[in-house]
Amino acid sequence: MGLIGRFILHTIGNAIGIYVASYFIQGFSFVGDFLSLIVAAAILAVIQAILKPILKLFLGPLIVLTLGLFSIVINALLLIILDFLSKDLTIQGYLPLLYATLIISVINIVVSVGGRETKKD
């Protein structure tokens, strides 16, 4: 799967994750329409593609020291950046941020693994 395919897959996963998190988590709300959801998911995918590798590079020792749990903090930081950039997304508090981060991360893992399994050689 090429770069554009992975970006579209991550955007779909982010959109599903944001929608599910806003539906189930009180304090995490997305008030936009479908198009603004896709735009917010694409912004999150761009943030994840650009900033996440840089943060993992610099914070690698903390990730290793915590056996990978610090990756949750990195993902939460990226979600805070999305909250700052998107007027339709509102995160009220650290607990909704943590829950939303976990939901979006798990959905992205499921979507990316599903995308890899459909590849045929």
C-alpha cells in the first residue's frame, strides 16, 4: 500500500475514532458535520505523520523506560494539538483526553492491521 493509501486509511481510522470517542466519552465532543469530521481526521493524520516520529525520536528513552506506555502521552499530546487547531473539537479535562486517546489509538491499530491483511502479493 502506498503513501496515499496509508494516509487515507489513517484518516478513516481517525474519523471513526473521533466519532466513537465523541459518542461514548463525556467531556470529549465533536460538533461538526461529516465533512468537518473528515477534515479534522486528516489534520490529525498529518500531525501524526509529521510530529509523532520526531517526538518518538526525542522521547525514545522514556518510551523504552516505561515499556511503551509513554506512547499514550505522545498520542494525547497530538490530540491536544488537534483540539487547538479544530474549532469543532472540544476536550474538557485529562480523563476524557486519556479515554479518547486510547479509543483512537486502538481503532487506528485495528484499521491499520486490517489494511495490511487485505494486501495480496
